[in-house]
Amino acid sequence: MKTHKIIYLLLILSGISLCSCSGVRNLQAPELDMPSSFMQRSFDSLSIADMTWWDYYGDEVLCGLITKALENNKDILMAASKVEEMRKLYGAAKTDLLPQISGNIYANNETNDYSGRHTSYDPELGVKATINWEADLWKRLSWSKKKGETQYLASLEDERAMQMIIVSEVAQAYFQLLALDSELDIVKRTLVTRSEGLHQAKLRFEGGLTSEIVYRQAEVEYTSTASLVPALEKSIQLTENAIMLLTGNFAGQHIPRSKAILSEVVDYNLRVGVPSSLLTRRPDLRAAEMRLRGAMADVGMAYADRFPRFTITITGGVENNKLADLIKSPFSYVAGALTGPIFDFGKRKKKYEASVSAYEQARLEYEKEVLTAFKEVNDATVSYQSARETARLKTELLQAAQKYEELSRIQYLGGTSLYIDVLDAQRRYFDAQIALSNAVRDEYLSLVRLYKSLGGGWQRNQDKGGSSPVDASTEL
């Protein structure tokens, strides 16, 4: 068959493939009938997730730790390496649509001796180049390219999701560390008070002014408070070790930080945005969407694999049995092949049906992740509201307990109440301080979880003034 006839046949087959069914038209799209707002309330379309993490947190020490984590955390570095792997594989998949060119330089010498009559030699020298090209019938190669693209984009979103997680984990560990510092400070201040009370109780007992039980009560209170210090110091060290791991450093190092104690969060109107914004803000949902598209590409490839493949091979070069005459002996060869299954007992059809089932799994997984994300936002919002109300009530409790402690001490010194009443008031005041510290900590932690659930925290410092997530994902 002449070359022009092969090309003509190729054009006909390509036209047929353009008109053919892709095999993905009947796939069901994800059902995402999302509510218009969270928790049956109307919110601004803007969200705190639109803020960069360095603006959202603000604390200089915390931002420094987050920066180190984004630069050195091993999980993030592995995710970045995965992105590079998928980018290279996507580049390789794109080349499948192009002709493949190979070369061959050879020399051989065939020796023949038929029936012992005489020996003949048949030397051959040649230089050849071959072009192989597969026509993209039924869009198999195009779907393969699309699969490589979705895998690359999914890995990119996975890296961003990992960044979001690490930012959240560093922030949570840091606020827990500050809360532990606050609790330790409360315990040490209480120890000073308990030490003074113990000293006074001892003097009064030795002077015969009180019974021994009063002295022993004061001793028990001091010892029980002192026993809290080792556990708190251990928790502080373990939390520092956790932060060191997140930042890619060896454990056992001290984290320099200010002596400032967590203060109650300033009340301001938290914007959570609208549910549909999660689909663009949260990189884990964008990664799930890319995997769904990849599953669709698998369906397209499996469908196209059921039909024939058309390839063209063109070989040209020179060959001769003498080196001197090599360039005088041009050689060319053109071939076209249409190959495909005739009877495979339904093997390819079953593979296609299996890919459709795999797509359904990916679709349901995507829908589940969207539902989970919506739940996380609602949970975080409820947790923040609860933590804020708890902190307000704990503040009132602390004020009442402080007043109770002052009055009981005054009455005891005036001889109108027992020392056991003073100890009870001191215990309540101490517990109220710890409770308020923990309530404020929970308020900060709920803000961290809310920010993460809304899709905040994946931005990098170098992203300032950069492109939007969608634009960045398509820059290949």
C-alpha cells in the first residue's frame, strides 16, 4: 500500500473515532446538593480561611515555628517529592501522543554452507531510523494523558493538604505549650501561697494555738500542689519534642518563647463563608476531585482498549554489503497495521465494567469527603461557640472563687471561721485558675480547628501576592 493511501486511511479512521462514543457519557456526576449556609444561619461569603496563616496567627514565635515546619517537615518534603514524581510521569504520558523515533546502526555477516558444497558469506552494513506512531483512535492516548494530569494535580493538592495539616498541628501544639506554661505558673504561684500557709500553720501548732490536724492539713495541701510540678514539666518537654518533630529537628531542644500567658480571645465576628467555598478552598477536596477525574480517565482508557489500534511505521536509511557503497544504497519501508481483539471471552469488556465500578467508588468517596468536610466545619463552629461560652463562665467562676478565698482568709484571721474553710476556698480558687487557663486554651484550639476545617493554612510565604489555587494547579 502506498504512503498516500495509508495517510488517507488514517484520516478516515480518525474521523470515525471523533464521532464515536467515549464510554464515559453515562457516568454519574457527584451529587453535591450542599446547603446554602452552615448551621441554618446566613454568613458573609468571605471566610477567615481567606486569611494567610501568618496573618491569622500573628504570634512571632508561632509563625517562626510554622515556617521551619514548612521548610523541614519530612512529611511535607515527601509530598513535594511525590509532586515531582507525578510531574515527570505526566510529562512522559504526554509524549505517547507523539511519534517515537528510534535509530539502528548495525553490521552482520551471515555464513551459509548448504550440504557441504561451499561456504558463502553475506555481509550487511546499515544505518536506519524508524518512526512509529499510533493514531489516537477512540481517545485512548488522550485519556492516558488526562490520567497523568489528574495524578499530578492530585499530588500537588495532597502537598498543600499536608501543609494545611502541619500548620494546624504546629499551632495546636504551640497553644498547648503556652497553656502548660500558664498552668505551671499557676501551680508555682500557688505553691508560694501554700508554703507561707504551711509555715504559719507550723508556727501556730508549735506555739499551741492550733491542733496538729490544722498543720497536717496545710502540709497535705502543699504536698499535693507540689506533686503537680513534675507531671507538668514532663508534659511541657513532651510537647516541645512534638514541635521539634514537626519542624524536622531532633527532640530534646528548648523552644524559646515569651513569658506571655494565653489571654482570653478577643470577641469578633468569625466569618466561615458558604459551604460551596469548601470545594475550592480545601486542597484535600480538590485532590479527591482530581482522583475522581482520574477514575473517569481509567474508564475512557478501558473503553478505548476494546477497539482496534492503528499504527504507522516508517523506516528509512542505507544498507549495503560494502562500507564504501553504503551511502549509495538508500532504503525505505512503510507499513500500517490495524490490530485489535477478535475474541477474548469478554476480557476487555469486563475490565471496562470494572473501571466503571471503580469510578463509582471514587465518586462516592468524593461525596463522603465533602460531607465530612461540612461536618468538620459545623463541629469546629459548635466547639468554638461552646469554648467561648465556657471561658466566659470560667472567668466569672474565677472572680467568685478569688473573692471567696479573700473573705475566708479574713474571717479565719478574725477567728470567725475554721482553717478548713480557708483550705477549701484556696482549693476552689486554684481549680478555678486552672479551669480558666484550660478554657482559654480550648478556645484557641477551636479557632485552629475552625481555620483548618475551612481550608486555611496551606499557603506558603512565597505565595504572597501569588495566583489563586485553581490557577496554580493548572500551571504545568
